[in-house]
Amino acid sequence: MHTLLERPIARYHVIYAYQPNPYVQEEPIGWKLQKMEQRVIDSQTGEILGRKTTIKRVLPTHEALLAGLLGPPIVLCPSPTVEAYLPQLPFHQPPFPQSILNPISNK
């Protein structure tokens, strides 16, 4: 049995910040640079609870073939980790969006 809903009924959901069509999530932000951002939204308040942003450099096909000889044609900026900011903490941060929706207690 299927039911068509007018709007989502989940309290929290993950969306792409930029999605002009269902198959594109990367927003051009500069020359050969693209940004992909995911957000966790509270449906009741509209508040953005967390976000994950990835910046990548993308080369056109002909340049990617040449650059592939020297190194990777697509380069992603690594995500920061909890250990980079708080190295004394004895735990590892769960992946996005679990780190937002199921936070680790400080107790």
C-alpha cells in the first residue's frame, strides 16, 4: 500500500544546499572549483543543525587526461576530524549525518 504525502513527516532530514536538478549537487564557485554541501534540517523549526561541505577541483576532459599523467585530475579537500581540533578526546567522530543526529555525550 502506498500513500502520497504532501510534505515530509520526518522531523530531521538531509538535503543538498545546491540542487538545480536531481542529478547535480555540485555548485560552481570559481575557476575549476565546485562545492558540494549537505545540510541536516529540523523540519519543525527550519533550523540548520549541521552541514558537511566538500570543495573539489575538477578539470575539463582534455586537461584531466594530461593531468592524469602527473597526478590525480580531481582533488578533494579533506574533511577535518575531531582529533585535529581536540586531540585529547578518546573517541572518534561518527560520519555525517550520524554525528549531528546522534551526538556523543561529553560525560
